[in-house]
Amino acid sequence: MNLEEYFARTGYKGSTEKQDLETLTDIFQHHIRAVPFENLSIHCGEKITLELEHVYNKIVRRKRGGWCMENNQLLGWVLKGLGYDTSFLGAYVFNPHQNAYAALMTHLVVKVVINGRAYVVDGGFGVSYQMWQPMELVSGKEQPQAPGVFRFTEKNGVWYLEKMRRKQYIPNQSFSNSDLLEKKECRKVYMFSLEPRTVEDFRFQCTYLQTSPDSLFTKKSICTLQTTDGFRALIGWTLTETTYNYKENMDLVEFVTLEDEEVEKTLKEKFNITLERKLVPINVKGSYTI
């Protein structure tokens, strides 16, 4: 495992000498535009494990993506190797269909401290809730980014992340009522405390999420990747391509339904992913919005 091989994977060619916010942001953006947020292993007969070397081989050498426990663990390793002050936090994801936060701490994020200021770096959420820049850990401050306006609020030691999005223009009106579309303009994303966590704290969750029939990740095959002006997502057989601020305060959301034989080709062309085993796409309705 070495940083040079990781940077070759993400295409980052900038400086690694300074442990400043600008460098952190650049490294982070290269990661989210090269490494998909995806759970395809679950749907092609592979087991997801949290051993760092396994994560490294999967993402860096096999050019795959991963979910938060993989993406953010790798990011944390990279940033620590560069000399950043990093630690892991654990979050509870909001489920819009149940209008409640999950009871299980399933989301791993990275905290980075630079010159006494704390930032959350999360390269493992995907779709329109994927931050594009590290977010300063300040309560009540609106932090505009290309995907929309993010904001943390803190109450009694618990931090909440929410996002305000633009209106959406959907040319293919047959998808205008898709359950994949988030209807609210302000959406809760997750909540967390500042208690430091380790990868060990996520062992049970890692197994549960890829085996339980109640898990979102067993109900949907998901692959999403950020682009220079939006993101693309393949959920089951539905390919979505979103362009941020396509018109004034409006995002363009384009949907297309793929045939079985188009899925593999689309993963290669749109996400640069080649699977070693046969993918069985799935998209059970509900519990996931873009």
C-alpha cells in the first residue's frame, strides 16, 4: 500500500507538502470523482470486508468503489499518511420514507482538524447528498457548495447534517413521480456525535447491511459517481445523470431505464467499473432518494 499508487488511481497530481484546507479539498474532490460510492459486491456474490488492505486492493488496484466504511476508511488512511490530524466519527442516517434516523450507527465519516478548526470529510454518501468540499464543523452556518447548501446544527452534543437543494427539471416526465426523486427542498441527511470511533465499531453493521433483508443495500444495487458538474447514478436498471445549476437555481435530472445487457457496458463507460462476477441488479421501491 502506498500513496503514489492511490494518487494514480484518483488522478491527483498536486502538492502533498502542505496539510492545509486547499490541499485537502483538492485530494477529496479527486477521490469522489474517481471512486464510486457503490454496493455492487453484495449483488455479484462478493463479501465486503473492512480490512484496510482488502479495501485498498479493491478500490486502488481493482478500480472499484465502495460504501462509506470503505471509501472513508481509505481516505482517512491517505490523509493520516500525509500528516493530517484525522479521526473517525459514526453517524445515523436519516430515512425519508420512515421520517426517522436509523437506530443503527451505519455511517462512517472522517474528521480532520486544521489549525484548530474541525472539518467533516465524507467521501461515502453518494448521489446529491455527497459533499464536494470538507465542511467546517460549525453549528448553524450555511455552507454553499455545487450540490446545494449544506448546514450543520448542534443540539445537546448531537450534530445534524441537512441539505437544501435546487428545483429539479426532469425532461422525461414518465419519471417525474419516481420514488427515487427527493420531493422536499430541505432534507435531513444524518446525525452524529463527536465521540471518536474505530473501524471495529462498524464490524456488526458491515455484516448486517449486506445480509439483512431489511437493509437498504440488499434491496438496491447502487453505483454513483460525482462528475465535474453533477453526478450519475445507476440504481437497479435506472441510470440517472444530474447536472447541477443547469438553469438558474435548477438542476437537470435525466433518467433512462436500461436493459439487462446494457448494465455491464454502462458500468464500464459511465463509472469505469469492470466486475469480476455477474451482477444481479435489484431495485425494491422506497427508502432511497437522489
